[in-house]
Amino acid sequence: MCSAVAHSLDSTTPLGAELAALEERFGPLSTQDGAGGVVVVTIPNFTLPAGWSKPTTKVHFVVPVGYPHAQPDCFHTEQDLRLAGGGMPQNTAMQDLMPLGTTLWFSWHLGRPWKPGRDTLITWAAVIGNRFASLT
């Protein structure tokens, strides 16, 4: 079950319900308070397609203040994630994600307008999965 952020645990709230649905789909996850009132979500065993240096990685993303009207943007993984040949993926850099420390930051965006009521944290997790499938 989600941990660390009390408001995220309450499945009667919109964010809590989305986190519960995300957890149902991707397995146990955790949440932490981030800088400026954001919530940092961690999916510890995000399955990667062939072409990466390992079969799973920790994925972290920020639920911004104002969500669901403010959309998630970019995501982070473990520092050592690489392409299978050892190269760095495009549009990545090492970056601090408070409160987690240094992570591999993926500059990756939705690519279409975000629509609250249609788009959810599961939508964002699918965007992350599509990025991994692109292998660039």
C-alpha cells in the first residue's frame, strides 16, 4: 500500500483513488512529500522491454500541485539505467529529485493536451512505458 503521505492514503480522495488504481496495475508503490507541496510517486519494479540494461527499474514521477489540472511532466529512474549496449538514453541527465537524491532524469512529455477527467496517473505511467519502448 502507498506510504509516507497521509493524504495519498485516503482512497476517498481523487488522488488517493488514482494511487490505488496505479498500485493495482503496477504493484506496490510509495509516495513522499516533495519540495513545494508536490507528491513524488515511486513504482519500484517498473518492467522494461528488451533493449535496456536491466529488466526492471524504479520509476519516480512528480504529481504537481494543482493535479489533475496540472499535468505530470518528465520522470526519473535509478542512476545506472542504460540502453542494453551501455549508452545513455537520449534526453536524459543526472538530476536531484528531492527527497530522493540523484536520479536519471528523462525529459519526456505527454505530446498532446492533458485532459483532467480523462487522463490519470495510469495515463502518465503508460506514457513512461511508451518512452521505454522507444529505445532512444
